[in-house]
Amino acid sequence: MTLPSFSSLSSASFTLSGLASGSLFRSSLKVNPFASRIPNIFSSSSRSAKLFFLSTKKIRVFALRGSSGLKGRPEAVVLEAVRTPIGKYGGILKGVRPDDLAAIMIRELLGRSKVDPAKIDDIYLGASNQAGEDNRNVARMAALLSGLPYSVPGATVNRLCGSGLEAVNDAARVIWAGEGDVLLAGGVESMTRAPLVALKPEAGFKRGGLSLADTTIGWRFVNPGWSSEYPPLSMGETAENLAEKYKISRGRQDEFAFDSHMKAVRAIDDGRFEGEVVPTPTPDRAEGVKVDEGPRRDTTLEKLATLKPVFRKNGTVTAGNSSGINDGAAGLLITSGDAAESLPAKPIARILGTATAGVHPSYMGLGPVPATKKLLSRLGMAMDEFGIVELNEAFAAQVLACMEEMPEFNPARMNPNGGAVALGHPIGCSGARIAVTLLHEMKRTRTRFGLATMCIGVGQGIATAFELI
């Protein structure tokens, strides 16, 4: 079956009372107000279309053009997208627990959308650490702290750096499967408040020699059976690997970092983040902080050039061309297309599809490349159809390596308001943060298609595609 060339997506509502011998006995087509163009799926050339249907119950489905053919499933749309400001390590959010950060974000989503809290089917939150105040299922804890009724469940997911975007994708999949209509999804991390931990000994505590592990970042308690093929390198060392492999100079990395800061500063000055950032109360400022702490308006290429390599003696990766250690929370309200019709808030965008992929852990920064390629294949789309790309900036070298490996990544369309090198990388939050920023920028610029993608520690990538409504 060949779909029209309007790119990748159309939607409609159907009432199906029977399907036999490839024919529809009775059908009624209701135009979806969120769709601009709808193919005639009832033509003779479309009778082989595979649709999910429930007897005579109406469900909104949409058609994706891709290698797997036509797929029918309920539509997943984003009604609201918010985040806290991003704080530096030991900075403006140091006095706020991660479960409180997430609760602030949840309350803002509900307040803006005016959705009845009792209608929420589930909450998914990404969190990478989960060893301290974010323990015991931070999604459930934050839900209760936010004032949601105890009948609303919650689950915490962990795909390390991709946790927040994984939570968004999980929520979309619930809707696509027809198992929920109203979900909250996002991520949270307080790297400042991550605890020091000790491994419990197998046979009682010995005198002396007790070692503590800092859970803020990096490897801990590595399995002794871990293969030598996959050395437990720090993320910075993997960035050095990429810089060496793709011959990315220190100067290119510093230029990328400088541009990230300048774009973020301009975005702040122009008020581009005001619609997405939630004023977040702290012990020091009851009225709330509302500006990201990371962007440096006084940075220069000369200052960046003075910084010493952090991970290798003669390396090129520095604190200046890497993302920071940060705190923050971000979240989205995601509903089915049908549910959205009866809710006060109007959809911003629909989620087109998701993908994840694995790469060698020593080159983990390349994860966005196979994840994006897999997603494009599923959607039957080309990279140049995406007007904005949010590719998380774990390291300048990592983003530049992705552009070397996949030249279709257009730097002119990437991270228009700066990225994690300037704004920061609160690990479990970042995937949701780039989705929130992407959606607001798509809305501001009326850009039809947007992509959020990122690398993930231990060698993975994740990608999510959105279409503006």
C-alpha cells in the first residue's frame, strides 16, 4: 500500500462494525481536528490496511509510512510540557530534594492543563541514581507529594542518561497500546544531593578499610566478571575516544561549547524559556528561581582555551566543553487524541514514534546515530524533514562525532537555544528536558517536525519524533 506523499502521518477516527474479505461493511469517517490531511483509506488500494479496532467503539488511529507498512494505533498527543530551571552542582537547587523537584513539576502540569487529577492513568518518571532521596520509586513519592490522589499509580524507569525520554516514550506506548488515556511522564535528578554509599560486606564489617562511593556520576561496584572488551571507562574517556577517532580538535570542541553558551544566553535574554520554566521555590528563595544557572554570558574562546583536560593528560575534553553536573526536573502531560478532545488544554504536538539502539560502550556518544536512523526507517521519513533537532550535548566532542558519523544532522537546525554544555545535564531529567525545550521551540517557530535524541552511558541511544499540531 502506498500512502500520499504528505510525509509520515495522518489521522482519523473510525467507527468499525465489521471487517470481512478485506472489505469494510459499515464505516463512518470523522475528521480529526488535529490532522491537516487525511488519506482515503477506504479506496480499493487501501483495503489491506491493518487497523486496530474495537467492534463499534470509536478510537483515533493514525497511519505511519515506513518499512513495516501501515500501522494503526491510537494517537498520543502532548498537552503541556514544563521544567524547573537547571541548577549547577551545589547551586540554586541544592536545598531541594529530587522528589520535591518532581512534585513541583507535576503540580505545574496539572495547574496549566486543568486536568482532573483523578483522570490520570499513570505516571512515569526517569531517574538515573535512585540511591538517595530519589529511592523507593520517586515517581510514586512525587505523585503523593504533589497532592495527587493515592489512586494514581507511578513507576520509575532507568535508562541512565535517557531515563527522562524513556519515560516519555513509555507513556506514548501505553496510549498506543490502548491501555491508558491520560499520563504524566518526565524525569528528575539531583546530582548535588546524590549520596555517598558503601557496599555491604559479605561477611561482617572488617576493622578499617571501609570505602565510600560517590553516586553523583560514573561507575561503582563494577562486576568483576565484566568483559575486558568493555572497560568501565568514564563518560569523559569515551568522549576522548570519539575525539581521537574522528580527529576532532580541541579548538572545534571549544567553539562548539562557546556557541552553546551564546545560544542559551540569547534564549534567556529573549524570554524563550519563560513558557517552559516553572518558578521553583528553594529554602533561600520562597518566590522561586526561574532562570537556568549554567549559561555563562562572560565566557570566551580564550577562557575556554585555558582549561586543562580532565580525563587524559594530553586530551582535549575539558570542563568547559563538557556538560555539567546538575539538578532539575521536567515533564509532559500526554494523552490519547480522543481524551484530548474533552480536556481544557489543547494539544501542542503528537508523538510520531520512538527508537532505541545500542553501540559499543567505549563509544557511547554515538548512540543518537543508530537510534535516529532506526526511527527514521520506522517512520519512513528523512532527516531533512525535521526542522529542529535537540541532540543532548553530553560533550562537545560527542555531538561533533555524531555529525561526522551522520552528516544528515544539520548544525543549523540543532539545539537552537543551546544545549547541555551550557544548560547542564541532570542525568535522569535531561531526556525530558530536551523534549520540553523542543516542543516549546516548535510551537514558537511553527516548525512541523522535531526530533529529540541523546546518547546514553554504557552504550545506547534513544530518539523520539514529534509533529506540531
